[in-house]
Amino acid sequence: MDKLLIRGGRKLRGEIPISGAKNAALPELCAALLTREPVRLDNVPHLQDVATMLRLLRNMGVAAERDAQGVVHLDASALDQPEAPYELVKAMRASVLALGPLVARMRHARVSLPGGCAIGSRPVDQHIKGLQAMGAQIVVDHGYMVASLPAGRVRLHGARITTDMVTVTGTENLMMAAALAQGETVLENAAQEPEIVDLGEMLIAMGAQIEGHGTRRIRIQGVEQLHGCAHRVVADRIEAGTFLCAVAATGGDVLLRHGRAEHLEAVIEKLREAGATVAAFEDGIRISSTGRLKAQTFRTTEYPGFPTDMQAQFMTLDAIAEGISTVTETIFENRFMHVNELLRLGAKIQIDGKVAVIEGVPRLSGASVMATDLRASASLVIAGLVAQGQTQVERIYHLDRGYDRMEDKLCALGADIERVKETTQ
């Protein structure tokens, strides 16, 4: 098992590319299930979750190949096993995104329930509710969602669907299913994330008729079949936001090529209020930071608000900023697990339910810490970059699920960080 060794105290300078977005690539890989024609995806990040999704697709009979440049070629013409087994779903909850495309094209599917995860429950009841409104019959049997169309029906039908909560993967699943449904589907209370917009653009390139993706109401006029396409995965806003926080914390001057400032307005606003200088360019974001920043209070919420996926990283910045701040987490119930690890590094943080109160300290001290989830891993890396002495971050397989060679990019900016293999006694 790998770990990271970080010797803190170095400012970050230079430029790095921002990779394709994990949360766009995963549904877009599943979108290839909707057509018999070849699909090409460019700018696919090198991540463990992507590798797991490709294994899942191959298990279904999809030809899936990727190269070192981040290009993935998919051909689902021989799709013959519309099933997502527990062995793969348990490793990556996004596997549930196969449900909608499989029912829409194959008229039946068997997808494992994903269960819980470290940061909290992510129920799939909204996925089921929406597909049932479109005519699918779904039962839960021995831990699997088994979906089929009624006898005599060859396609899902359009419906007006209002989800009880804003759900990103639910919106994506229903968008993909509705693309092949008969008639019009209207999704109310839809998620508005940039990854939703990117998936919509890919589906449109495949021949889908979609309007309103990126708003609370999405209209999809179903078509009989979709064709292949070539699509470039949008840049990862959470990776960009993570590096913005790293530079703000350490000090320095960095250009993030391909970063999209318009996708990070809530985070960038807080960084500017903290004292960092952030400039947006046509194909990138530049950040510079000198001196100790001012602590910032924020509350996570659905896009375009402050993203829950940036909460841990910004909390690390608050931990060394001047002043006292509060962070309110409204999306997931267990997303403060990084706090105990930050305390080991000398942070002063108190938790009261969904609220964390952070008293900034002048410096952190290196220590051994353990990553508990994907974004917690990133927060600990940032903490290690500013801590005095050496920080050892263990269980970084979490980090590899969502960051494309993070330590290599940090090294390119001047950080003292290395990946090492853990030895067993």
C-alpha cells in the first residue's frame, strides 16, 4: 500500500495542467452503453475509479481501450451482459450510473445496490423513482436492483419527474435513460453542476434532444436511437479548486492550465476574500498568495454554491489562517472525518454536529496521518505542504480514486513530496 511523504515549507510556483473531471468521465463512460456505434472520449483522467468503470463495462461485453494520452475508445455493439455485480459496485458507487442506460437500451438490467460509504449514505431511491415513472418495473432482490420493461413495451416512456432532493447521479441516470425514451421527459429539481452540462453536450453530440441542462428544469425529447460521437471531458473543477487551496496555503504563484474559473465562483470568491489573488484566463486560472490569509466562514450547498467536495481542502486553509471561522456541512453527515487527522498536525478545530469551528494557528507540525476518504486525502496533502517537518499520509488509495498523479503535479511546482511503498512487518 502506497503512502506520501511530504516535507513542508516550500512555496508553489509554475504551471500544471488540470485533468479531465472524474465526475464527468464516469457518467460519460456509461453513456457509451446507449449506442451500438463507437464512442471516443478524450481527456479521460488516469484514476482508479475510471479503471474500475472500464472493468465494469468490459464485464458487460463492451470493448473498451484507453491509451497513455487519456483517450478511451468504447464499442458497446456486442453488449450482452446488462449487469453491474456487487464486486465492482462496492469499489465505486458511480457504477449505479449504468442502470439508466441499460434499461433504456437493453430493456432490462441487474445492478447491485451500492450500499453506504465513509462520508455518508447516498440513497438511490430517486433513481428508482424516476425510472419507475418512465415505465420501468424495478424490484430489489438479494441486494440487486432488477429492472425491466413490461411485456409488450420496447421503450421507456417520457414523464415529468420531480426528485425529492437535488441528486447529481440521479439527474445523470435519468437524463441518459430519457434520451432513448418515447416522448418528452421533464426533470424538475435537477442538479446544475458543470458535469451535468458536459454530459448533456455529449448526449446531444450522440443525437439526443436536450434543453436546459445546467438549470433546475431539463427537457429531453427521446429518440429511437443514438449514434457514436467524439467528446472531450471537461476539466476537473475540484482538482483545480484543490490546487488553488494548496497555493493559497503555501504561498506562491501558479497557473492552472485548462482550469475553468466560471465553475469555481464560490470557491474563488472565498479565496479572494481570504487575501489571495486569483485571475481567470480563457484557458486557465492563475493564483498567487503571500503572507498569512484571513479565515473564511462558509456553508456547503448544491451547485452553484460552495461545493461539499471542497470543504475539507478549504478547512485546511482556515486552520492556518488568521482568525476564527465556521464551516457548516449540509450535504453529507460524516464529512468531518479529516478533522481528527488535522488535529494531529496541530490544528484547533471543534465539531458540533454539522458545524466545525476553526481557530487558525500560525503553523502546523508534521506527523503521520491517515486518509479516510477522497477529499480528506487532499486536505491532508495540503496540510503536509505547509506543516513544519515531515508529514506521512497513509491510505492514499483514496487519493488515487480522484486525483490524476497529484504528487507529480505538486513536484512540478516545487513541492517536496514523494510516493513510497509501505513495508509490512
